[in-house]
Amino acid sequence: MSHKRPDPKTNPTPWYVHRQLCQDYRQIANNGGDFEMLKALKIIRSILVNIGIIAVAIYSLQAGADPTTLGGLTVATLGLYNGVELADYAALAQAFSQAKGQEQTEQAQGQETQTKLNDN
């Protein structure tokens, strides 16, 4: 993982995307990682954790926990967890977008170079 800070002028990211996380995902892409698989795994993990939190809350209610306290804690926990997941997913989507843009730029430069060589 690279620890140098990306330049905001050459590598713009929205304010809500953690730059270092986005940079790490781009490095994964450059090393041959599969964004679609990462996306699917993140979604599956999120669904399973949400089901787990809700199941624990339901079991606690059945065991006699205070509904007011447990309801508030459950909603807060779900909100915090899903907020973190959303930020992680936004970084993944931004990295995917940047990697795709970089790929297209490199292809265009390669075609331009090939055209210049053919002209000479």
C-alpha cells in the first residue's frame, strides 16, 4: 500500500470519499483485482451483518429486554454500520471510476502514439 498522499489536482475525489481508501482500492485494481467481486462481497457482508443485528435485537426483545432502549440502540447501530459501509462503497465506486478513466486515457495515448509512428 502506498503511503504518499495523492495530489487533489490530478486525482480529484468528492469530499465524502476517503482518499486513502480510494487510493488503496485503485492499487488493488492496478494489481489485477476484480471490482465486481469486491462489490458483491461487500453487499453480501452488509446484508449478513444487518440480519445479524436485527436477529440479536429480536431475540433480546423476546428474552424480555426493554423495547425503548433496545429499539434506540438497534437503530443507532444499524445507522452507524450502514454509514460506514456506504462510505466504503463510495470509495470503491470512486476508485472504479478513476481506474476506468485512467485506462481510457492510456488507451487514447497509445492510439495517438501509434498514429504518430504510422505517419512517420
